[in-house]
Amino acid sequence: MSTLTAPVISDTPFGALAAQHRLHNAVLKEPMPAPGTFGFRGDIALAFQDQVADEARPPAYSLEQVLAVGDAASAKIPVLAGYLHNFAWLKDAGEVLADYLVPEGTYVFFVNNIDFLKTYSVALPGGATAKVLPLDESTVWKEVLELAGVEKTDVKKMSGPEKLEYVLAQLAATKMDYPAISYEDGVAAMEPVRNRNENRPV
């Protein structure tokens, strides 16, 4: 594929995920400014409900509020952030994305049911590492801006793809030296899942 040609989704890892019916609620799904790259904002289904005939059911659970960029040349996802409602689902996320993650990549997972004061580094299949942080009553976008030291005014006049590219580049350059724990230890230490609607105004 020529680098002068903007990639289509089928050129990228997101094409394979789309073929598996894993991409949902996309608010951005288009080429990025950098040649050969493609951005995605939305949800990635991790598990599916049983289908009854042709009835379309939503996924059983997903990696939500995903911010990610895919590289067409390598067919990999070098940087990704998203929200997990349950730490236990990190295993599913690692398995679903295993073919697309790289050891040198940046993968940030905001999780509902870990201690608010804790951050972790957790090994994923294939040598990639998940950076795990708490999240409650916020959004992945807001938390990534804060984590990467990006002010809203920095990206105010950018297009959607430009914003995503810039913010993920800053995230990839962010030092995240979190204590390493095993997935099993994380599951043992995780807290009950909080009701994310509990304190929100009706």
C-alpha cells in the first residue's frame, strides 16, 4: 500500500476486529493525519451474549471509551486506552487484542473496581504490558488528557483525528512506572464493582 494513500479500516487491525463484530458505538473511525495510520474511538466487545436466531444483542461486556491508533504497515496497535468495568476482564482484553499489541506499545486501562490509590503494571499475552489505573465518575478522554499533561486548550482547534493523534502521542511519551503485579494478584485484590450511576444526578 502506498504511504500516499490513506488507509481504509480493512488495512488495519481494526478491520479484523470489525469483521469479528467487536467494534461498537464508534464516535471516530477514520484515517489519522500521520501516513498509514487509522484511529478509533468507541467500544471493543470482549464477550458476546448467546444469539437467538437473527436477534441482534449487545455484547456481554466491552472495553469501553477506547482511544486507539492502528498502523497499517505493521497491522499493530501501538497505543490504546480504554475503560474496563471489572479488572477481571483485563484477561479478555489481552486475549482479544493479543495479535495487535507490541511489547514497546502503550496500553492504558482505567478500571472501576481497583483501589483509588493504586496503579499497576500487568503483563499481557505476547509481551505487552497493561498500565492499570482507577477510574470513577470520569471519562477515559478526560483522564488521558490529565495523565498525559494535555490541556483542553491545546487541542481545542484540532479536528477529531488530529486531537486523537496528538493526545495518544503525548500518552505514549508519558512515563508510567507502576508497580508490577500478576493478573492473578490483581483479581485477588480487586474490589466489588461500583455502580457507575450511583452518584450521578438523574
